[in-house]
Amino acid sequence: MALHCYLVAGEASGDALGAGLMAALKAQTAGDVRFSGVGGEKMEAEGLASLFPYHELSLMGFVEIVPHLITLHARINLVAEDIIAKQPDVVVTIDSPGFNFRLADRLRKSGSVHARLVHYVAPTVWAYKPERAARCAQLFDHLLCLLPFEPPYFEAEGLAATFVGHPVAYQAKGDGRAFREKYQMSAETPLLALLPGSREGEIRRHMPIFAPAIVKLAETHPGLAIAAPVHQRLLPMLAKFFKGCPLRAVVVSDDQDRRGALAASTIALAKSGTVSLEVAQAGVPQIVAYRAHPVSAWVLRRMINIPQVNLINIMAGEEVIPELLQEDCTSSALAEALEALMNDPQAAAHQVEIASAQLEKLRIPGDDPATRAAKVVLNLPKG
């Protein structure tokens, strides 16, 4: 009988992880697997009929989530009831701990689910709220980790955890020359990769700050163009910010153009997060920035216990990639940081070299992360 795998992803990065896992499960079982759950376009392309649009779960921050609590609670109940009705063999929740931990808790308390529960992407207990490791051990049967130093935090609480590698570190680099030819940009055109975020709230908070910084940078770099890889759902929102922009902006959404845009870029301005790893994988120097709701930022600062937030910086033990966060995230500060990096090829090359060394730590010889994750799922002990 075919394995029934129920997956839950709540944002673009989770959708990509879920799609990779689905493809790997199909490959490992010769197609003898079926899927249910919640996901995005990539998971749907692998055969998932999503219970509802996955972006409804794409929320982040302490204050930002409050207006949506009633809807999220209803969605938790809906997904839990669907799982109880379908009785899958395994449930894989992907990242989005605010939603997925509550879902797992609801399933455990129901006493009606016999599936093994697996969580994909460990919560950052090494950065804040270490007590979440014990919580994970109560909720899940196995944890799939993207970072090599994460498993011990959870194994100490009795939870089986496996480092599967980080998928970004395995991504093939795009064709920068082909991208420039496609969009008629000369090799000499300075190109800035703009990555303001994958959530609507991030676009709204970042673009009024990022856009003036780029226009300011163009004053000393004539001909500067923008390449903005963004999820298709966010194209109309981003287009509004480029209306009347004096610079040429190429906004793309498909994966090939996204990788090509990064490979073609001279420099990048990226919101802090996984996308910064993608920029590093492309070998492009970058500035990272983030502006959260002031109350969310206030809460996080009292919880976080690491000096940097960018993963490359954390692994390197130093601020290799400049971080401009919260009140430091201003148009003038961003323009100044971008200008400094553009004018210092040696510093840019050093950043790329250090970032490349850190990415190597996220790779494991042999299987890719999705295949490793699929093998864990297929070899779970029976409940």
C-alpha cells in the first residue's frame, strides 16, 4: 500500500523544501507514495492538492501575527481535522514553527493520530528561546536539521535529529551572462540584486527604505540597474514601488531567471534570512538589512543571545556581511554601506571568499538534502 505523507508548508522557502522532499520520496519509492496537506506552487507541481492557499500562514513577528490569530487558529483546527480524517502514515511539518508547533500540539492532544510526526527545519534554539528544544522533543518523533551544529541541542532532550544539509548550498549557480543577454544589459552595466523579502509585510516595510538607498547609489554609479527576483504573487506590489523609478528595474519570478539575476549581479541588497545564503552561493557581495515592527524588535532583542543574525556571520564568528537592522536600517545608511562595498573590491572579494567557506560547512558528500530527508522519513520506526 502506498505511503501516505501529509505535508504542511507556510511560506516560499518551505514550499521549496516540501517540493524537493516530495520529488525525493517519489524517486525512493518508485512513485508508490501519495500526498496531502498544505503547500504552494512548487509542491502542487509535485502532485499536492493544497487544502488552502499556503501563503495564509506566511506571517512573522510578535505584533504582526496578532490580527490574524483567529484565522490561524481556525486553520490549525482545519488542518488537524483533515489529518485526523485522512490518517496519513507520516506528517511532515516544514518550518513555520508558530503554526506547525501548535498544529503538532493539537494532534498530540487529540490522541487520534497514529502517524509519525516529523519537523523539517529546526527552530533556532541556538539564537533564542532554547527551551523550544524540549518542546520539540514533546511534539515530534524526528527533526530534520539544515545546519550541522543543530542536532545536539535536540538530542540532549531525547529527540532524534538528523543534519541533512542545506539545499541552498547545493543549488547550481545561474547563468549571469545569459541573463544579461536576455535583458539586454552589457557586461559593464552595474547591476544590483534587490531582495526585500518574500512576505507582503516585508515588502511594505523594506521598499520605502531600500528604494531611496538604491537611487542614491545610482548618483555615483551611472547606469546602475536593478534585478529583483520575487515570488510571482508579490509582483504587483513590487511594481508599485518601481513606478516612476528613474532606474531600469527587471523584476523576475521564475527560478531560472532568479538564479541568473543573482549570478549577473555586481552587488546585492538583501533582507536578512535564507535569501542571503542564495546571494552568497551565487558569489555576490552583499549588504543585509531588516526592519521589523518596533514592538517585535523590542521583544526579540530581549530574547536573542547571539551578536549577529546573518547565518554566514554566525558561522564565521565575525561580521563578514554588513548587517543593518532596525534603527540602523535607513536609506542613508544602506546607501553608504553599498557605496563602500562597491568601491572596495578587496573587501567584496574577501566577503565572497569567507561566505563560500561557510557554505561548504552546509554540504555533506553523497546524497542531496532532499534525498537524505526522504530516507529519514521512509526509515522512521513504526509508531
